[in-house]
Amino acid sequence: MKKILFTMLLTLSAGLLVACASPTPEGLTEADVEATIAAALEDAAAEGLSPEDIQATIDAAVAEAEAAGLDEADIQATVVAASSAAEEMDVTSTVVNVYSARHYGAVEGPFARFTEETGIEVRLSQGSTQELLERIRNDAGQDTPNPPVADLFFAIDIGSVALAASEGLLQPVESDILEENIPALLQAEDNQWFAFSQRVRTIMYNSDTVDPEELDISTYADLARPEFAGRLCLRPATHIYTIALTASLVENFGEEEAENIVQGWANNTFRYINSDTRILQTIAAEGGCDIGITNHYYLARGLEAGEPWADLIQPLWANQNEMGVHRNAFAAGVLNGAANADAAILLLEWMATEGQVPDDTGIAASNNEFPVNPAFDPEPFAASLGLPGVDFVIDPIDPATYGSNQSLALDILERTGYGFAETE
């Protein structure tokens, strides 16, 4: 049995109160403190921790407290808060199983850090957003009393996780931490999904061959004009990024105008490439397309890696004089019947707070995305492209419509002859 904040209780209650000889916190008798310490030690023994392990943990906490210059008031306040939190949030799971559409390695820095801090292992089963959504549907349809294989659904598109919620595959999560740290537009009204990092999909161009002012380019619709024939590189229609962008056009402009825009894109496409990185590389190279649409972080990645092609690419934040540029997000929800719902919720809360830090252990920063929690800054390479809400306007559309419009978006892509496969 493992309690959330167990280590904090053990180290601060036993280590700091005893080693620093603090007065008993107001409203808490010595018997209370002793009982809390005894309970923590009992839990530690149940976990199989040896006395040496316990003492080492206490010694480390004391050293950290002394190095940080904590005074008695700080120690008392932390102990009281930790004791209260431990009573209210009891996590018994030691693992959380995730269906993840994130494709950034089997063990990402943020999840390794989460495991280190909580002792809860994050097990990922990866696939495309569409594949995983179908797997979840199949799991839910099994005639068995067993819980679903996964506890969480990680999607790289809000529409897909919203679609899962609309089909009754997710459960609502009541959490003040999530409510307070994630903007309202980036969480479901019924608390069935939450977003944790923002990605902006916009126009990218070769700065040596394209002058947006001279060519009068400022919107996604501008790329549908006949003069751009043979100059576009785009992602195929099978990818969720293309589907979600098309779904947003349907919501903003209606089916007919959205179809006209997509038809123009299909007419003007030089090549369909199923990789945003390779789209940018092709735009930078001579003899190919020189305009495309990609997520911002692929350019930020190239800049961070010092790739020569990245210096030739410039972003153009689309539709700034209209609704704003298209924004999507990495989003997640707890599956109905999850066996480890307690650990799953803890992971969500961690991603919304400590997991927002602007370094390689942050859920947004590790992929050069923008954080959702306004208390945190973006990592430097994403920030160098511009700041959402400061340097460019984001479309305030309800991103759940990417899910409700998904089927119609696919119909439009098919009707217009937009490519469903990579061009050889």
C-alpha cells in the first residue's frame, strides 16, 4: 500500500520534527505527531522498506531542509499540510497503464521523473490516436468482468479524447488541482478530459524564396489560391493533424467554405509527406515546395538541434486578422473502469503542475510545446518563435469540435481528392 505524499510524511514528520526539535505545531499534540510518525513507519514496513532505507530517507530530507534554510514555522506548516493531504488522498496503485499516441520514445523524461518522485510506474502502450481509440472501443465492448487494459488515454488531438468522452469511454475526474491549473477552454465541462501541452499548427515558409507580404499570404485559405500550385507540402489526410485542422475550418467557416479551402490545397500540393520534420526539410531544400503547414515545435526542435535547414524556415501565424491560428493539444482522460484510477488521477495532477516545468522533465517543454498552466514559461526555443496571446492570437474555438466534426472533415478530404498517402 502506497500513500501519496508518504515520503513527505515520513521525512518531514519524523526527520524534521525530531531532528530539528521543532515545537509541536499549534493544534497538534505530541501524541498526534507520534501517531502520525508511527503510522508512516508502519506503512513503510508494509512496503518492505528496511530501517536503513527509512533512516537514509530521513537523513536526506533533513540535509535538504537545512541547506534550504527552512525555519521552524516552515517545517510546522509543511508537516501539517502533508498530514492533511495524506489523509485525503490515498493512492494504493503502484502502476498506471497508458494507451499513448505520444511518439517521443518509450520512456519520456517527464514520466521517468514522475516515477522517481512518486514510486508509480508509467507503462505505455503506443499507437496512433485513431488506432488507440479503436482499441479502447474494443476493450469496452468485451463481455468480461475484467477492467480495461489501460487506465489512461493520451491523445495528440483534443478532438479524439473528446470523441472518446462522447462515446462513454471516459470517466469524470473531480480535482481542484486540475480545475485550478488548466484553463477552462482546455478541459471538458464535465471533467472527462484535460489538456497538458499546446501545439500550434500554422504556415511555414522558406524565407529565401517566399515573401508573405509580397504574395499576400496571411490565412490558411490563401494557400488555396491558384498561384500557389505546386508550392505546397502537406501532411496526408490519414493523419489526425490534418483531420483536426480541417474540422476547425468546418466549425469556423461552414462545410462549403471549408471544402473550397481543402480543394485548393489539394490542387496546389506538390507532395504529401507524413512527417512534419521532413516537410520543413523539403521546404528548405531547393527544387521542391517552399510553403507548408506544420506544428510549431518541429521548427523549435530543429533550432534546438542546430539543424541548418531550420535557419531557412519562418513561421507565419495564420488568420491573425480573423479568428486566430489553429491550436491543438496533448490531452488525456481516465478510462471507465480503470483499475488504477487513483494513480491515473495523480499523474494528471502532476502533469498540470510540477510536470509543466520548462526543461526536459516537463510534459510540454520536453517536446518544445507551449505549457497549458499560465504559471509556467515555455522552454526557450518554442518561446523564440513567439508567445501565444502575446505575439500571436490563438483561435478561441472549442477544441472538442475537432471531435464532433471529425467524420465530416474526413468526408471533405476524400471528396476533394486530398491525398490519403505519402507521395512517393
